Amino acid sequence: MSLDRILAAHRSRRIFRPEPLPDGMTERLVLEAQRAPSDATGQMYSFVRICDRELRERAAALSGDQRHVAEAAEFLVVCADINRLARVLEHRGQKPGRFPATGLHFALVDATLAAQRLIDAAEALGLGTVCIGGILNGIEELVEMLALPAGVLPLFGLCIGWPGEEPVERPRVAMTSVLHTDRYRQQAAEAIENDLRVMAPTTRSRDWGRVLARYFAAGGIMEQREAALRRVLERQGFAW
């Protein structure tokens, strides 16, 4: 059986040419995103398109001064959204259920599937994209800035535009590290070391473990984001 690649290689672009997208292209991409699978047909996601220049600059600052957020032709905030679902139920005289954990789970899946389909469509048109997890750095202010009601949670940003760079394709861990059969198996030390070697070129220090520690070790970036995200989960009605 051939293991040749099926899709064209994905590369995140952080440098974009200044020209805008043609009229209607963003809407066309969102229509493609809407064809993604959705649990129980709920379509529990929304895209907030930031066009206002001051808002875009502020979003870039909140994301850690990532200039591509301000400079890309389009910037969308991908949101989990059970608010719209609740509004439909109320419109029909039904009381929305109380399922914050389950709602978050399925809205996360819906939003991610839709965003990935949008990315695939954009790349098929020759556009470049990059996902922005850094919006969590200023998530409380972002919720205020975008007037997100309860039931709507910003997940990540998405820059879209004409690519101004051709970055090298980044490696990935071994397929055997992510593919399990019948039961989950813990990685052996040798497999971990192999993944560390394979991923080393992704960082200037050639030490992927150092990058992971910066984000995920005790005291790292993820821990620093935790308190604000928990407050937003509570505020937006996703806490349990």
C-alpha cells in the first residue's frame, strides 16, 4: 500500500502580501466551512471577522504583538457557539438544556472541523493561513471587544491572505506515535527520543523538548493562560 501524500503540503504563513482578497472570497470560504460535519446538525460555531483597523491592531497586540494578525487580508476569530442554538430553541418555545461540558465538547469539535475545511479551501485557492492560539493571552479583553454573549467562546484566530513567504515544511512526529490499534499504548523511551530528533529542526535551538517545556512544563505559557481562560469559561457559561 502506498504511503504517498494525498493532499498538498500545509504550511503556516506569517508574512502576507498587502493586497486584499477579491470581493466575496471570504464569504465563499465561509460557505465551504459550513459544509463541514456537525454533531446533531447543531453547527455550534461562529466566525467573527475583524475588519475595523483599530480592532485588528488591538487583536494583534492581545495575541502577543503578532504583526500578521494586523497585516493579513482577513482575520477571523473562530468561536465555539451554543448561543445561537439556544436562541433557536427559545424561538420555538423550548427551554435550552443545561449541558456546559457537553456543549463545550461538541462546539469545539464543530468549530475546529469548520475551520479546517475553511483552511483547506483557502489553500486550494492559493491563499496562505496561520492559526493564532495567542488570542488566549488577552481572552478576557477579546470577549469584551467583540461583544461575545454567553454561550460563545473564542478558540483561536485565523489569518488569511496572499502568502508573502514560502516557509519550509515542518516535520511531524512518527506516524506510530499517533496511531494506536485497539488500545492506547504509552511511548517507549526510544520512540520519544526519535520524535525529539525528528522535530529538532522546527526550532532555532534544535531542541524541540525546550519548546515543549516553554509552553507545557510547570510555570510555562499554558499555566499562565489558565486562570483567565477559567474566568472566561465561567463568564460565558461553559464552566461545570
